[in-house]
Amino acid sequence: MALALLLGACGVGRASDGGSGTQSVEQQTGGALDPRPDAVVTVTFDQIDQRLDDLVAEAGLSGAAIVVVPTTGDPHTHLVGDADLDRPLPLAESSMWLTSAVLLTLVDDGTLSLDEPVGAHLPWMTGPRAAITLRQLLSHTSGLPASVDCPPTPVSCDAAVGGAPLVDPPGEGFHVTDLDANVAARLAETVTGTPWPDLFAQRIATPTGATTTAYADPSTTGGLVAVDGTTTPNDLGRILAMVRDGGRVGTTQVLTNDSITAMLVDQTVRLDTHTEPWVGETGVPTYGLGVWRDRLRGDDVAAVVSAPNRFGLYPFVDIGQSAWGMVVVDDHTSERAAAVSSSAVLSQLSAAALRNSPG
């Protein structure tokens, strides 16, 4: 059964556009919460926890969890069924956040520039593809197609990716594709001379302590690099905490404040994103570098960002409230839209509950 979200039973509402009343969540377009900074949602963690209990039972899932960890104050953790925060889960599309983090460390140290054409380093990115920038890769505005037929090794796959027909000129359309992560990772490998798993370990996993996160062998991903793997909720949380804390882990600056800010800024401005299926599934129409921009803060920088995957894992960082969190679902039984849409609203409600919590 699909993990369908029927939140009306929670008694959840938000201020209407005119401020004259409330609307239930299911009345909102796409099921997602209004991203504007003045949108008001009234909900408690107890209500969200109960609904997660009900949904796990209705969908026949073995377990699920909600975790919210603020910098100050008590964390909220609700485990259902056999949920285990140290059990590996598929990264899938959530890996784009990790890809962006690695590449932004190379921008921070001057090895790469966000706006330099990738053709300067990747001669196999031919024709108009050579003009694609790292910024466009990390924001899914490169124009690369959804997929290509590739040989099973990265080097042999390069020519297929580098010659793939574009669906839009670079920078003129928004389409989520694994090819963006692959080209970004191959760019990182080329300029550093380091294989992607080692580069991720050096730049992100080791300083954050996320050492059980692992990438799939390219032979199992159609020759593509950095597009799949596994992580645990606790491991992923360590990376989210680094973002929450302005790129720092203790005394180590993993990412600069400039890179964290770049991650949060709208990279899809002026583009019509509504034809992208993921927008319909998350209800979030704008994208930064490797992250969706779930809630705004009144300027061009997002207050809440996320990187969900097709199985319902929905990690987020609430910059405005200095917290990270995630809805932990591994739903292989439903269509992608059901798993993603359900977790999107639960995640966004969790951020709202944090705003309503005392202290």
C-alpha cells in the first residue's frame, strides 16, 4: 500500500493567505506547506508521532522514524516498529546533498569555481555540454537528460554522457537527473586525481564522523559515479549537523559560510520548475545547490532545505531554528510520489512543530 498522507485527522492548520482563518494541510496544493516566512502552522510533535504510527500500520511498513535535533533544547525522536537509526538505508537522490558538499569544498579551496565551464577540465563534455557550469550541475539546471545508456565503468561512460543530447540549453531549464551528480563527481576526480569514494571520505565523511556512508560500485549504477549508495540516519545526521552549524564540526571548518549560503540561495530563479515531477511530489518549487528550499526566510536565502529520496527518506536542515531532522522511511512498496509526498509533509510539519515547541 502506498504511504498516503491524510493529515486532516491531526487537526493541523495554517493561517490562510488573507489571515482570516485556517486551512487543513490536505487543502494545500501538492500537500506541502506554504513556504513563505509568514505562513503559520499549528501542530505538535505528539500529533505528528501519532499520525506516523497510523501511517506505518496502514501502509504495512516494518517501521519508520521522525528525528529533530536542535542546537539547544531537547531533541525529538519517535521510532515506530523496527526502525533503527544505525541501519543502512539507500541514499538514492539524497546523495545530491553530499555531492554538493564535496564539490563546495573544492570551491572553498580554490580548486574549482562554481561558474567555470566544465569543458575546461572534462574534454569529453563536447559541444554545448562543454559550457555547463558546476553551479548548473549542482542545481539541476545543466540541461542534461534523465539518463543515457552507459558501459559499466566511469571512464567508458564518459563519452556517452558527454555526447548526450540536451533537453534544454544550460541554465534554461530545471530537470532532476543523476547525470548531474555523475559529471560533478567526475569533475572532482579529474581535478584532484582522487577516486570519488576516497574524496568523499577525506572531505566530508572523516571530518563529520559519517564513516559508514558508502557509495555503490559504478558497475551497479550503469557506470555512473556518486549516484547511489547507503547511509544510516545517524551518519546522515552528522552531515546535517555540519550544515546546521554553519559548515563547522567542533573546531573544524568543513564548509565555509559562503558555501553554506550558496547552497541555500535559489538557483532556479526565473525558471519554470513546475513541470519537473519532483516539484509535484515535494510541493517545493525552488532549488539551491543540492537541496530543495522548503521554507523561505524573507530574502533570497532559504530557512529550511531538504534532500528527499524516492523511498521516503526526507532529511532537512532548519537554518532559521538551528536544527536538523529527518523522516526515516524506506518504502519500496509504493510509487515514488506517495513515499516522497508523505514524507515531505511530515518533514515540513516537524519543522513547524519545532517552531511551536516551548523554548
